Amino acid sequence: MPAKDIYHDAVKNALIKDGWTITADPYFIIYKKLRLVADLGAERSLSAQKGNDKIVIEVKSFLNPSFIYDLERAVGQYIIYRNFLKKTAPDHQIYLALSQLVYQSNFDETIDIVVKENEIKLIIVDTEKEVITKWIN
């Protein structure tokens, strides 16, 4: 089992405060002989007619000295998980969760190209207050 990122619990608590129910910690993506492990699964009831929003969250701390190295790994993992979720749980959306500090320090216009071109959905979390500050779809 992979180690939890240092912001795992802060992201989990922020989701709960935002009205989400944690349905899996961790969330397993199983396809044929492949077994992937994302950090969290969550859902939120919308209404009796609309059903539920279902999401899978991969938490990334970006602690390595090279931000680009962490970004390459995070983007690759996100895309792989998204591809297999389409096969195993097409009603789920995947999000990459980052701390607000990492987002403000590193996600400028240059990095925004990577996010937009790869259609990466982000959850930005104030890890000290344990609240979601931004959803980027």
C-alpha cells in the first residue's frame, strides 16, 4: 500500500466540511490484472432527481526539490487513473488535490498550459484550515 501524502488528512477533512461523504480511503481502481490505488473516493447527494456526484481524489504534496519532477509524476498518474476510471467507474470524475501554497507558488500561466491541455481537474485546499478554496474543472 503506498504511503499517504502529508496533506491526505487535510484534504479528506476539507471534503467532509464541503459536504462530501468519503466512500473509500484508499480508492482502488481494478482493471483485469491491474490494481491502482488512488487516495480517496467521495460522493455528494445532489437531489433525488439528479443522483450523486462521485469523485476520486489523488492528493499530491509536491515536496521534491524539483517541482517539474513532481508535476511529471502527478500528471502521469492522473492521466493513467483517469483512463482506467473510464473503464471501471465511468460515473466518477478524478481530481488532483493540491495545497493552496503549492498552487499559489507554482501554478502560473506556464503550468496552466499543462493543466488545460490535459484537462486536469484540481481541488485547491488550505491545508491549515482544512477547507477547499477552489475547484478547477
